[in-house]
Amino acid sequence: MSSPFFSVVIAAYNAENYLDAAIKSVLSQTFADFELLVVNDGSTDRTREIIEEFSARDSRVFLLEKTEDGRSVNAGPSSARNLGLDRAQGEYLYIMDADDLLEPDLLAVFKEHIRQSGCDLAVCGYNMITVWDGKQHADLFSEQAFTASTQRAFLERLPLLMARQLMYVTWNKVYRHSLVEEHSIRFREYRSCEDRIFNLDVFSHVQNFVFESRPLYQYYNRSKQGLNSKYLENRLESLNVFQNKLTELFREHDLLTEENQSIFSQFYVKGILACLVSLYHPSCPLSKAQKNEYVDRLLQTPSVHQAARCCKSGGLGPRATALVLRTRWRWLNKLTAKTAYTLSNKASGLFMKLKYGK
């Protein structure tokens, strides 16, 4: 039996409300040469049953299970995705979320780009669907279509794509499987920034790149904002890993210009704010004294000072955050973080405009 052209990987944890629609959007693709590997990451709802039902009806669908001592366990999205990558047989990899939707021609469009260019990586635009005030609001994230046939040409355009929020995630990308395997690239065991670090590991080896401007993915920002603000013990660590890798990659290729540093600082400042905001999430176990210590330690970090000074691009949110960070006043930074957390939960529309400049 020949290998499929695409391996589609979905990590699913308690996704019963959305998984059915997500899987149907894959099975409805106009390009049908794919396998769909759905990893049940220790779900306690009907997620496993939904995968089994689709697998029984369509031979392209496979149920994978995160287990420990024969029991289903929740090991986190990185571990679940890695299981999918370990089992993938396709020439190209596509990794999506369990609660989003594909446009019917996503795989077909990517396949055509691959046929024309043999690219290592292809990326498309997407729509972010956010629900607030009882209504759905769609924001387009895209850029003009282009190709790059050398690593330097790709890296020269990368900061612009990053500034457009197009290069952090996996679900608007297809990856050449052989490139991922040749360099032993897998998701690191973080619960924050794992997509970004995985992508940077790939970007370091991309020679041939295609950007497709059409929005072929529908990203639903449902409960994810709440997840993004959840307290995670290694959030700051993973953010620093990403920032250091990004800076070093551009320094190696003599592309760490003042403009690029400003763009990268914008990303880092947003990440620092997320670290501070997470202190107000109910999941945060720290006492008031420990939170104050955390903030003081963060505000004394040299990389935070440098990013706050260099952040001169982006929307109002990052630039205002940079100004607050530069004061090094604990009370003002805590007030800013608390306000951002309140906005994200009570006025999500305004929060999204500040965060993305939409």
C-alpha cells in the first residue's frame, strides 16, 4: 500500500463539542490522498467515541491513544502531537486544532504549490472567528502571496509574516515530512510557545517556501483566550527559549537589523504581558508574596529591559506594555496585567483589538 501524500494530525482533549465538525472538514477536502491521525489525549468526554465512529466509516481515519500502563492519560498537546508525528506516513505533514475548520480546498491548494515548487514549507492566510456580544466577528490574517527559493530570501520575509501573526502556529502550514525527520524535529514538552519553538526548528532548515494569501483555515477563538491566560509554571522559560532561538537564527544570517529587533521585541513584550496576566488566572497557585517576587524578578531581567526599549512597532497594546515595563514599577505592571486579564474576560472584543491591532 502506497503512502498518502498528506498526514493530517489532530490532538484532541475533551473536544466532543467541536471534533465532529473538525473531522468532517478534513474528510470533505477536495484532495483526498491523506491519512487523518486523531490522537485522544486522555479525554474524559466522548472524544474517543467520536474518533472511533469516524474510523469505522472511513479507512483514512486512525485513532491514536496516549496511554500509560495501559491506561489513557492526558499528557498535553506536545506529547499528543509527537505521537501523531511518530506514526505519520505522508510526504507532507499538516497539524490542526480539534475545534477549528478547514476550507474544502486547503489540501488541494497546498498540493498544487508543492507540485509547482517542491517547497519545504507552505503557509496560508486564515480567518480568526471571535465571539463577543453574542455575535461572531471574523478578522483576516494574511499577506500578499510570494515564494522564496533560498533560506536567506525566506528569512528576509519572515519578520513581516510574523508581525502579521502568520508564523507562530502550525495549523496554517504544511511541512515536508523528510525535513522534519532528518533534523529530528518534535514538539518540546512545554504548554506554552511549543508551536513557535517547533516552527523555529523548522524555519532553521527551510530553503524553499510558499505563502498562499487565501484564508484557507477558520480559527475559532472560543475558550482559547482563557487558556492563553492560564498560569503555566514554565511559560517564561519557553518564551525565553523562543526569543533566544529567534534572535540567534537572525544573527547567524546577519539579518538582526534594528527593524527586525523591534518586531521581535514586540513579540517578546506580548509574551511578558501574558506571563504577568497569568498571575490573575484562577489556576495560579502563588501567594501574594510569591506573585510580588515573580514580578520583581521579571522586571529585573535584562532581556525584558532590552525588549521594552526596542519595542517601537506593533499596535497600541505592545507599545503601551513596553512603556509600563520600562518604569520597572511593580504596582503599575501588576495593575496593567490585572486590567488586561479583566478585558480578556469581560470585553474580549476590545482586548482582541488591542492585542492584534484589528
